Amino acid sequence: MANLNKKTIAILATHGYEQSELRRPLDALSKEGATVRIVAPDRGSIRGWNENNWDASVDVDETIDTANVDDYDALVLPGGVMNPDKLRQNPKAVAFVKQFFDEGKPVAAICHAPWLLIEADVVRGRKLTSYGSIRKDLENAGAKWVDEEVVVDQGLVTSRKPDDLDAFIRKTIEEIREGVHAGQHA
């Protein structure tokens, strides 16, 4: 299988992202040869959350204000509770997410990150999974929710929680290798 050389991946996050859900995909995608850039609302660094405590920070490579979807091949959305809750209230973050769907590019969202997908109005009629506590939110937005470790629907990869990261990363890499998906839509 081809590696991800010449692919550039955005990880959209802010303070309170689930540490493992950002770090492990970042490391795996980089190991596959991709250029991975952290996109956030503000410059500087953002701090992760690990179980019950603040954890390490990552440097922000680009702000949402300057990020251009055309510069990226795919989008990864880590969860945690605070991270997607803050981002879904940011119109620029929501628009950034929606643009990936408009262009048919792969998007991978884990845990509570599908809150952003709801806000971007891209889940109607789609099969996906998430952390169990947002199941009803997704169903109310028109998604077909299933309780599986990883679900792929035309370039959209979703998983439930950190325990699912191996499957999430594997399928994310697979979808990025496949490239643009005609069925990936808003």
C-alpha cells in the first residue's frame, strides 16, 4: 500500500481535546508520511485533557482564520467534551468542517467530535457512531447511529472512544489513501 507522502492533513482542535485522540492519529499519520497540521481558533498552543486532568500542549500550526481547505487532503476531529463543544460554537470552525464535505474530502471524527458534524449539518442520512452520550443528538439531526468501534460512510470515519483508536486510525488512513469520495457530501 502507498504511504501518505504528499498528503496534508488538518487536525482541528482547541483547548480540552482528548489527549490520545489527537496525539495518536497525529503520530500515526506522520509515520505514514503525511504532513499533519494543527488548526485551531487562536495562535500559540492548545492544551489537551487526559481523563481528569489537563495534559500536554501541542503547537498550533495555523488558525481557522488563515486555513484553506484547498491546502488539505483530509480532516481529523479529536473528541473530548470541551474541545468539540467549544468548536461547534465557532462559526469559522463549523464552516471549515463543512467545506471538507462540500469537496468530498475524507473526514474522521471520534468521541464527541460528531457534535461539530451536527452543527455543520452534514449527518442527515449518514451512518455513524460516536460516544454514547451524544447518540440522541445525532439521531435528532438525522443520522443513523450504530454502536460499533468504527464506521465508514463514503469517506466519513467515526469511532466511539479512545479504546477504538486502533480501528479509527486504520480506517482513517485507508480513506485518506482513497482520496476524494463522490458520496461524501454535506
